[in-house]
Amino acid sequence: MQSNSALSVRLMNLFRLQDLDILIREASDPELKSSEEKMGFAHPHLDKLQAARERLLETIDKRDLRLYQKIAKRLTHAIVPVEDRTCLGCYIGLPTSAVSLTTDPDQLLTCENCGRILYWLE
Ligand SMILES: [Zn+2]
């Protein structure tokens, strides 16, 4: 249902940032790292991930970045899908008024309960 392409690109960039942040967190965790190495998984280089993150940051809207960082500080997944008008981050139903906000092409929708950035499952 995401018809506005500019907004889709912004969401996609935030997604990529979220993915990198999760990978960086995993690569920085010595316990997790050693257990994965034991299983034979080679971890991508932390500095490579961080360089990719730096490049990505240049393409992200400053307001979107501030919003993302505020959420990512306390939650692993800052961006979650909505299904049946329910936020799949906190499982609280969204009021109809919040759902209609998505008609604003510049507005990223956030959950009124947990504050996560929301996107619509097709
Ligand atoms: Zn929520």
C-alpha cells in the first residue's frame, strides 16, 4: 500500500541502516562472535560494516535519522510492519486516525504506543 516512492526509498534506507546496526552489534559482541566462529561462520569485518554505515548515513534524510536513532537507542528493531492495523512491534492496535495519516506523503508513521517506525505489509 506504500504508493509514495520517495517515502519508500526513505524507509528502505532506514531498513538498510537497521540491518547494518544489527550486524555491527553482533560483530562487536565477543561472546556471540566466538560462538559463531566455532560454528564456522566468518564474521564480516567490523570496520567494513562501519564504513558501509557511514556511506549509508549520507543518503538518509536528517530528520529520519534523528527519529531512527532515538528509537534504536532503546529498541533493536526500530522499524516494524503493521498487520491488520496492529503494530507488530508491541501488538497494540492502531487508531483509525493514525492509519489515515499515511496519506501524508512526507510523514513516516510511528506507533503511538512504542514509538517504532511503521510500514505496511503488502
Ligand atoms: Zn508499537
